[in-house]
Amino acid sequence: MRNILIYRDHLLPKSEHAFMHRQYVGFRELAPVWIGRRLLPDFAASGFTLGPVFSGLSGAAFKLFGHIPARDALSALNPIAIHAQFGRGGALALPLARALGIPLVVTFHGGDAHKSAHWRRFALQRARMQAMTDYASIFLCVSEGVRDRLIARGVPAAKLRVLPIGVEITPLAPRRNPGEAILFIGRMVEMKGLPVLIEAVRTLRAQGHSAPLVLLGDGPDRPAIDAALQGIPNVECRGWQSQDQIAAALAAARMVVIPSVVARSGEAEGLPSVAVEAMRQAVPVIASTDAGTQGLITNGQNGLVFPSRDAPALAPAIAGLLADPDVALKLGHAARATVATHFDAMRQSQALEQILLQA
């Protein structure tokens, strides 16, 4: 097998373990070797092969000036290309690709395409993003919305390919228990729109709906979220969960709500992996119009869509699924069929490997 370098600046946030792994699960000809500037404690448990990490002063020099640390070690790997995760990662990995004389492929996940700070905050950063745009062979977009945003930013359409990240399609017995909980899974940051969901649940409680609200995840907005939840009964904030714990929570859920918004920074969703994971388990998803689920969820057929930031519209959508378990089951089964047909992780990963080989 030949090596390919996978650049992620921080190796690797807990929230990324599952969907990062899925991108490479089908590789047969390429061996991913992960490199970056900061090694996080849980990386060793994630099952990835680790290459050089550019930490300390060498990492700072690499970030600021493009000085290449561990060049001999990288050359010894004889990589055929670099696959950078996120647009900013692509800009940082550009000097490596140039120094090693290999192609650069960059995957944009959503916020990196929408967040204006990545593109114009500092002159050096703007220059690097432009240089990356010129040098990179291919930009992979997890959704059509991400592709459209990159075109608006001046990225040549000929370099753009849409390739959603899939999920493992394992055998699943028909779902006969629709569950009870209203479930949210994700980081607690502005883009995820949790205040919209909390406002909708307050409305539902006033109307007599007592279904549990379960929040999985953590993040910088956790204190504000905890404060907003005060006085709302039957709420659980479980923090970060393992994949087995997430699967158990999905099995007990009536629905998953993705109330995402466009943040003040411009950050927005690409295609949230939680939507695909929920649909794989035949759990219906209620997503906002800013959740990046275009091409995945068709309103009323395999899920529900509501206007972004519109808690009064979200509340009746949730109430409808709580009141009618048969509708929840029907939407969930249709959701499962969509994912099995179009979002199989093995097939998507094999497609990624072929793109990297062709680059």
C-alpha cells in the first residue's frame, strides 16, 4: 500500500472521531498517515496511524511562516498526496504539499466554507487561502450547499466535487418502537441553534407535552445552555457520549432535532453527520433550513424541515411526531432507505480513495 498524508491541525477532537474514520474505512490501496500541529489525548484510542506532529516552536513556525518540520521523516513516508481536512487545514498543509512536490486535496465540511474569518481576516491568511485555491487539485464538498458557497468565494467550479460522508450500513430489524425522547446531538456552539430548540420545548411543556429532552454533547456554550434550561422539567444533558451510548440514545428517541443556524461569524453547517447517523437507525430528523440537509431530507417524505430560527414553527413539528408514532415510524423507515441507497460509508470511502489516486 502507498501512504497518503491526512492533515488535521488538531488530532483529533472527540466529536470528529467517527466521521473522520468513515472517510477512510474503505481504503484498499492507500494507507492514511495522520499529521498535524497538536496531539489531543484521545487520538491513540481512535485507531488512526500517526505520523509527525509539529508541536511547540516548530509548529508555530510552520503555522506562521510555512517552515517545514520533520521534512526527512515526511519524505521517508513517500506519500502520493496530502488530503487536508477543512479549508483552514488545506491552507496550513499547502507548504507541505509544495515542499514534497505532491498534490493537495482539501475537504470542506461546512463552517470552513461559510465562515468569513477563514477567508479575509488577516492578509497572510487571505494570501494562503488564495494560494491553496490555485495549487490544490480538488476540493471535496460534503454537500451541494458547501459547493455553492465555495463557488461564491471564487473557487473554480472545475475543481469542486461533491462527496458526502457516509455511515456504516449494517443490518437493522424493522423499527417497531418509535421511542419517546426529543434528542439533540452535537457541539454546544452558536451554529447548532440549541436556543431555538429550548424555546420550542418550553412551548411544548406549556401545552402539556412531557416527552424527555435529551442533549448529547458539550462545548463552550454549555453554561449558557444550562442556564436556559432552568425550569424546564424532564431534561437530561449527558455530555460527550461514546458511539455505543449514542446508538442507545437514538434507539430511545422519537426524533432527532437539528436546529442549526448561520452564526454571527458566518459559520454554517455542511452536512451534519448526526442527521445521517439518525436516519441510518430509522429515526426521523427534524432539521432547520440552515442545517445543510438539502439532498438528504425531503420535507414530509423522509423527515421534516422547518424555517431556521423559527421556534414557533419547530414546536408543532415536534408535537406532531409525539402525537402520532405511526408517522414517526413511517418517516424513519423512509429515512433509513435514503441513507442505505445514497450514503453508504464503504462506497463513499472507496470513491474518496479513487479521487485521491487520480489526483
